[in-house]
Amino acid sequence: MMTSLFSAVSGLSTHQSKMDVIGDNLANVNTIGFKQSRVSFATGFAQMMKTAEGPIDTRGGSNAIEIGLGTRINSIDRVFSQGNFENTGNRNDLAIQGDGFFVLGDGQRQYFGRAGNFQLDADGSLLAAGGRMHVLGRLADKNGTLIPSSTVEPLKLPFGEKDPAKATTEIRYFCNLDANSSTHETYTASFAFASDGVPATRNSLLNNLDQATAPMDDGDVIHLTATRRDGTAVDLDFVFGESNDGVSVGDLLDHFNSALGFDSQSEGGSQLAIDAAGKIVLQDNLAGTSETTISMSFEDAAGSTASSMLLPTFVNTETGETGTHSVSIYVYDSRGERHKVELNFTQDTSQENTWNWEAIVDDGAINELTDNLNGNNGTVRFNSDGSLMAFEGGPLTFTPPQGQSMVVDLNAGTVGTFDGITQFSAPTTTIALHQDGHAMGVLSDFTVDNDGKIIGSYSNGISRTLGQIVVARFANPSGLELSGENIYSATVNSGDPLIGVDNGGVNQIYAGYLELSTVDMAEQFTEMIIAQRGFQAASRVITVADQLLNEVTQLKR
């Protein structure tokens, strides 16, 4: 009976400890990054009443006879399961997805925690644990490159730091120049020639045309007045007759084309033709800006019978144009002063797949004489598939007032590819995609990416890596020791911290979120009921054992 008393007392003690753990869990149900604990019981020592015996020839074996002496606490484990995230929208709040820990320091030793409700002090230091601990990581140099180091240090954000101006060294273009930007000057007759109602052709005789209201005689004249593509005047006669210039529509067209140089072989010329509808069409052989015009009139030869021929007027059905497109972007000099660089493209109508370009700086204020402007014109050529063949000219150089001389590479893309300027039969999209200079700026804000990199934002629009929050991992996180304020210390059984920069992609950091407590209230209340019943059962054992002892003491009466 005394053994049952002691066993029941051990049950009371262990279930009381279980209640203590449950109470701690429930008390921290709203603690950021808190990990709940659980209690495991084990049997205590057992009193051996009889040892086990093996079987022999005359009888069988028997099991040992033992009486347990109660229970004890086997372990109190902290369960490091992933907690849910709460969206706070605060840039200083961070949460870890994974099994890592933030690395904290007080200047003497390192601590570890999951709570990411960090703060900034007046010096720009990132702090944890209510401002008592520095958040540790690795800093970056002035170029935004993380400094290689085997140690971590307190992270300090240099608010107010100036980012010096950087002169532009490259402009990168990503655009398309419409292969059909340039058009041919075209004039079309106001009506069609016909013979017996059928559209006329080159072989149609002029006197058989429905428009010859009175037959033409030898010596009748069709007069042409025009201007060539270059603007020079034209004044020619076609004299009707077999022994003169001809009698057919084809004779008329050939006479004007050959006599005027309006044949298909003439560079920059124009050509008269008759289309399927019977209309006379005049079109420049080359696309581009043109001064071509045309007009025809009929003159009856003196002394001949009366003749008449209705001749059309000519309507400009397409204006000759040279494709021109412009794109501009601002670049920066050594002082951070902005300068407008405008690139004007003009299609070369005398060569296939060729454009000329000219750069104008500050609307012409920067020029060759006063500012040493050079490399400001050239040619861009394309392959037949629209890819870049060559970009000739440049680099653009000039000396801005009171600034250092600038050399700017005009990057049109990779030859033979489509990653820069292209020429397709598609609308022109002239885009200066990027330039690498900037004005002076001041650090004004920051963000933290999923790798823990702290990206500083400057007032000039530049972003640069300032540092990186590191994450530590442990072989046995449950071996960590609580150090108060929701932070942990490493122990001999947790293993040394494995502190990494990229963490092998195992852990990701989310800015604007906090990890909530992992305490499950329903589970804890269920465990509380179990602990309560276990405690009650142990107390009942003590009560019954006491009653039995009382009966023993009454035996002498």
C-alpha cells in the first residue's frame, strides 16, 4: 500500500508538470514566432518480486513479477513546426519559411530567433528583441556586392547616404524600324481607257479607244507636262502616226518613258504603265520624298480633219515619303546633369535594308564646334530576315559645359539576332530601352527580398544591395535553450549553427509578414482535460490507499 501511495504521488507530480507546460503554451498563444512544447512521460523504476524463469523438462517457464513505482517526465520537447503568416504590411516585419533562425547578437555572443518584428534605431541599426539585440548579417560594398566574410556583423542601413552621380557610358536600343516606312509617289488616271467597253491594254490602238470621239490623224499631238522626281521640268509631245511616234497605247507609254528617262532602269525615275482596269498609272521607281507630277492634253494637227481624244487628269493616290523615326533618352554627365540624346533614323531609299542615323544632343545646343561632338551619325544595316547586320558609326562623344568628356556607346544589339534594333514590315517602335548613368541620390527606403538581401532605394531611382540578413540552421533545433524574450542559445546537443547567405534555397524570407505562434488552442485544451483526469486518478489512488491503511490500523480493536 505504501508503494501505491508513492506511485500516485509521482503521477500527481508529472501531471502537474504537464499542466505547467500547457499553461505556458496557452499563455504564449499570441507570441510572435513562439513554438509550443510537449511533455512525454516514462515509467519509473519497478520493484522485482520474482525473476523470470525458463522452461525445464518437468515444467514450463514463468515471467518476471514486477510492481511499477510510478511515472516520471521523460522529456519536454519544443516542436519547431512552421507557423502561419500574418500580413502586416510593415517593411521591418520579416518571417522565415523553412527551418532557419534569424541570427542576433548583443556584442558578446550570438542568439537565434524566429520572431521577425524588427525595429530601426536612430543610427539605422536593425534591432530585435525589443531593441536589445542587433540583427546580424553581411554588408555590401559601394557597388552593391556582398563582402565575402566568415563572420557576420550588425546590419546598419546608411539612411541619408549619398549615391554619387554616374556618367552614362551606354545607351541600349530595343526597337523595330518599319521596312515599309518609305512609299512610292503614285499618280492614277481619273478614268480608265476602254475599247468597246473592255479595259484597254498596251496593244489597244488609240483610235479604237472609246475616248477617241473623233479619229486621230497623223500629226495629232498628245502633250505631256510633268516634273521629275528631282523637280526638273518636263514638256514633251507624242505625235500620232505610223511614221511618227506610234498609234497604240503601248507606243504612247514607251515614248514618254524612254524620252523622259521614265523607264524602269533609270535611277530615281518614274514609269508610266496601264493597269488591269485600263487606267494609266505613273509611279516612282524609288520610294521616298518626290516632286513628280503629270498632266496630258490633246492638240489637233493643223490642216487635218477634226479629231478629238478625251484624256484623263491624274490624281495623287499615294504620296512619296522617306521613312523617318526618332527616339530620345536622357543621359547624365559626371556632375549628374541631364542631356537629351535624340537619334533620328532615315530610311535610305537607294539601298535595300539600310537606314541612316544622326544623333542630336540637347536639341542641337551641343555641337561639333563648341563641345567636340563626334560620332553622331552613321548607318544601320539589316539582313533579309530583319535581324541586325551592322551598326556603323559612334561611339557618341561630346564635352558638356563644366563637365568631363563623355563617351557613350550606342548599343543596337547583337549582330545576327533580334535583341536590339530590327527591321520588319510592322509598325515602328523606337525605344531607347536603357542608359546606365544617373544623377546624385540619397538613400530613402529599403526592401528585403526572399533571399534576405536588403535592397536600398535612392531618390535618383537607383536600387542597390546594402547587405543581407543571414539565416542559421541547426542539426537539432529542439536542443536549443531558451534565453528569454523568445530567443534561443545554442547548446552542445543542438549542434553548431550553420550560418549561410543563400541557405541553399531551403529558407525564404518574406517582408511585411510575421510568423504566428504554433500553439493550437483546441489541442491544448484537450491535453488539459487529459492532464486533469490523470491528476484526479492519481489523487483517488492516494485516497483509497489511505482508507486501506486506516482499516489496518483498526484491526487491533
